[in-house]
Amino acid sequence: MRKKYLLILCSCILSLTMVLASVVPGMKDFQGVSKVYQVKAEDGVVISGDWEYKIYDSYDSTIEITKYNGNDTELKVPETIDGHKVASISQFAIDYEPLTTITFPKTIESIGSSGQEFRKGKNLISIKVEDSKYGDKYWTDEDGTLYSYYMKHTDQDKTEYKDYLTLIYCPKARNSKSYKIDDRVTAIDSDAFANCYNLEEVKLGNGVQKIATGAFKKCTSLTSLDFPKNVKKIGYNAFVYCDKLVSYNVDKDNDSYCDLDGVLYTKDKTKLVSYPRGKEAADQTYVVDPSCKELGPNAFSTYKLEKIILPNGLLKIGSFALDCYNLKSIEIPDTVTTLERWILGSNSTIKQLVLPASITTIEYGGALDGMWELQYLYLSGPIPTDFESKERLNSTLNDLRVLTVMIKKDYWEQYESYRNSFASDDRIRFEKWDGKTLKPIQKKKYDMSGVKFEDKTVNYDGKAHSIEISGKLPKGVEAYYTKAQTEVGRYDMWVSFKVNEEEYESIEPMHAVLVIRPVSTDQTQTSTSVGSATTVAGKKVNITRPAAVKLAGVKNLKGKKIKVSWKKNTKVNGYQIQYTTNKKFKSGIKNVTIKKNKTTSTVLKKLKKKKTYYVRIRTYKKDGKTTYYSKWSNVKKLKIKK
């Protein structure tokens, strides 16, 4: 009886809500009423024609579309499917390249993940929404752009807004060079203009208060941005990879931000938010304002600078804050206490770095990751928080021959356990440092202009083949080659060099490709041995190289394991898998042979946590005692979790 009364009460409330909704103004006036439901049902997915869906709200049997399997260029999402009202579109449910126009029904309450929803929509020109009315939120469109509206909205930091209108997504195929954002717009959502490559100018409306993460990411034609006085929040990476962006211009009455010669700072200048990626600087040098206490995430992401001068008083360097490929050196002030992840980006060419004694915290994830060319790391003080774990240098060391860590002699004993953790790693060595003198980086170069290491192709003859350099090596240089190969296949061959490291720079290894071809059907042989088979004079030999397979995926499993899967090829005898932590497959390679051709997956075990592994696969086919291999597949990489 009690359940019956509750059901009657809920029905009355729903009826009253529908009456109220019918009297509010239309959506195009940016007013309306709505309730945003959460997914409650645990039902399985139902397939109906090109649509897949599941129950969105079990109370009124509304549904959520989970996938669209068609390829219409102009798509209209139905109001109902199988008699159920369509209320929600799940993330990436409708995301395919041929799509040019999409229309959402008036019943819609939730649409995916904002601007990220149409990540493949490079041909998308227009988004339309039929007038819908749902409580304090609804969706709408204007001129083909998607918006959402709240009568009231509370942000994550508890900031409250009224009449909160968000520009959700501007289709990237509009091809317009200029875009004006209406004064009614309060916020620009994540990835709203991402990858709008033709966009040269954006005029922000006076009502804009918030620009979310990645809002203008990869707008490669955008040259400048003017911020009105009401902008209060700018998200992480909002303007990253805008190659032609040369200046930010902030209204002088803005209370949150300011610009200094086109560079974006917070109003009090204590945080550098963003240096325009396309901005030129005299002598390719930029001096950070002396009031600055923090470099925000991706503060610098440019090829235009070779030198950045940081101020005394700087306290924090954010993630990717100094992501400048051409940066020759950086001096971290002895006031800095915190380093976040990848402070010098993923392609740093800096060869030496001094960490001052003031640093107390290095954020989990590796502040020094990405410094592939680092030769000397100088530690001026005691061990910072999180630095003791060996993983702190793993990504830095992946492609290095040798990294020398110079520890100030006053702290040598304190770093004992840290030094011991690298005892078996010949890529890193430790030396005591007086705290003053830096080792010279500039060394003489060997003249290698006359030395060549070139590709080579031979026919299979059962003998071992290699590639050797041509030309004369400089005095004192010794060459070491990849081992010779016998079987049919395509091989990456390397030659490395031993040099006088005290006086000369190291010589980069040289790479060439060795191809051992099978004997084709058009070739005749006279009593030639091929593996264990001997051909008779005048007869043709038919040796076919097996077809390669595609590496389908790699997946983390518990216990430091990786599951590897691939496409099946029943015309071969089996598969060979290679995995290593060296992305060029030059060292540390391990092989796994799968002898059953119907197997499509295996598990790699005993891997090292937080290491990044690179995996590839090839097929093999046996002919007597001879084994023939296919080409290597695509390479996939995966970082082992804790």
C-alpha cells in the first residue's frame, strides 16, 4: 500500500513539472526548465536498426543511445526508438568522419562529453537542436554551433552563476576565418574550437567569464586573442599548439588577468599563464617578469625561444611549463621549491641541468622525463620528496647512452640508497660535485663525412649477411655492428662507435636496412642448397615469404603483465613477438615464439613497473629446416602501472 501511495505522489509531481515546462519561453531565448538525469539502469544494450541503446531512466523508460552504426552524412537523431523517448547520447556514440550535419531531438537532456564528443568530425559543418525544455538546463544551437544553458549553475570551485550559457562546440569544418562569440555566452567549453585550423580571429563577447581546458587547442591559424574585462578563469592548455598566435591582449579593467607585451599573466603578475607560441623575441630570449612566482602548465610551448631567464623568487614550475625544443639551457633559481611533471616537455635538447637545494618536492610522474639528451644532472641539496624512487629517471634514461649524476659532496652519503638502486644500470653513473664547477659540454667532433652505412639487399643463399660501413673511420674510432643475419627477412642493422669521450663528442649510431629476399619463382638454380632442400638444375624454386599480421592491441594486467593480441593468420606456422623498453629496438630485446597459428593473444610477464614497453609481432613459416619470417608489424607501446 505504501509503495502505491509513493507511485501516485511521483506521478503527480511529474505531471506538475510537465505543466510548468509548457509555459516557459522557447530555447532560442536562452530560457527553459530541465532536470538532468543520471544513468540508473543496469540493462544490457539493445540493437535496433543502426542504433544501439540502453535504459537511461528506469522511471520513465527514457533511453540513452550508446552507438550509431550507420554512415549518413546528414543525421537526424530520432525522438523515440522502439517507443522509448531518447534522452541521452553517450560519449562518442555518434562520431564518424563522413558526418556533415547532425540534428538532436527536443527530448535530449545529455550529450556525450562536450566538444570532445565530435573528435573525428573533420567534415562536420552544423549541429542543430530542436527546441527542448527541461528544468534548469537545456541544449540549443545558433548558427550551427552547439550550446547548453543553465538558469543557475555552480562550478567545481563553488562559484555560482545565473543564466549560464556555454558554447559547447563549433564544428571544425565550417571553414570560417572569423568567429564572433555572443555577449550572452558565459563560458567556452573544453575543446570547443579545437582543431579549427582555418580560424584566424575570434572575438570574445563581453559576457565570457570562463575559458575551459583546450578550448582553442590547435587553432593553427589564430594570430591573437583579446580578452574582455569579465574573463575570470582560463583552463589548462586553453591555447596550446596555436602556431601563429603572437599576442594576448587583456582589457585593462580585467580583475583576473593582464598582458605584458602580449604575454598572458594573472593580474598580480605572480603567475605566467601562457607565452604565445608564435611570438618572436629579441635574440630569441625572454625575461620572465620579476613578480612571477609560478610558471603555469604549458606556460611556454614554442620553437621561437632559445633562452628563458627565470626570476629570483620563482617558487613553482608547472607541468610542461618549459616545453621549448630549441631551448639551449635553463637556470632554475634557488628559490624554486616545486617541480611538476615533464617540466622541459617531451623533446628537450638540454644537455645539463642543475637542481638547486631549495627544491623540496618533485611531483609524481617525473619532472625530468623527456630530457633525452641530458648528459649531466647536478643535485645541489638533499633528496627532494618523491625523488628516491628509481622510476624518477627511467624515462630520461630510455634513449641515453650515459647520464652522469653529480651529487654535491655534502649530501653524498644521503644519496647512498638512491645510488645503490642504479648499481646494475650501466647507463648511469654518479660522481661527487663541489657545488660550483660544471663539467664542460662542448667537445670536439670527429669528421664522419666520408663514412657511409647504406641499405643492402641480397638473395637468400643460406649464408650469414651483414652491412659494413664504407669510407675510412677517424683515428681512435672503433665500429661495432649488429650481428649478421641468415634467414629471409627485413632487418634493422646498426653500427655503433666507441670514441674518446674525454675530448670528443659521441657519435650517433648509424642505421641501415638489410633485406634477404627469398628465391623467386622466376629464378633457376643449378644444384643450390636452400636450407635443407637442394634444387635440381633447371627446376624453379618457389619460396614465398609469409604474410604479416597486424598487432591489434596491448593491455595492462595486474601483476606487471601485458596482454598482447593480434590478427589470426592460419597460413603460417606461428608468430614471433618482440618487446623491449628501447623504442628503436636497439637493445634489451626479448622474444616470445607462439607455435600455434590459431592463437591470437598471449601474456608477457615479469615486467618492470612504470617502464614503457614497445611491442611488435611477425609471422613465420617453416620449409624443412629453414624458417621464413614476415615483415614486422606496427609497434604499440604501453607503460606498466604500479
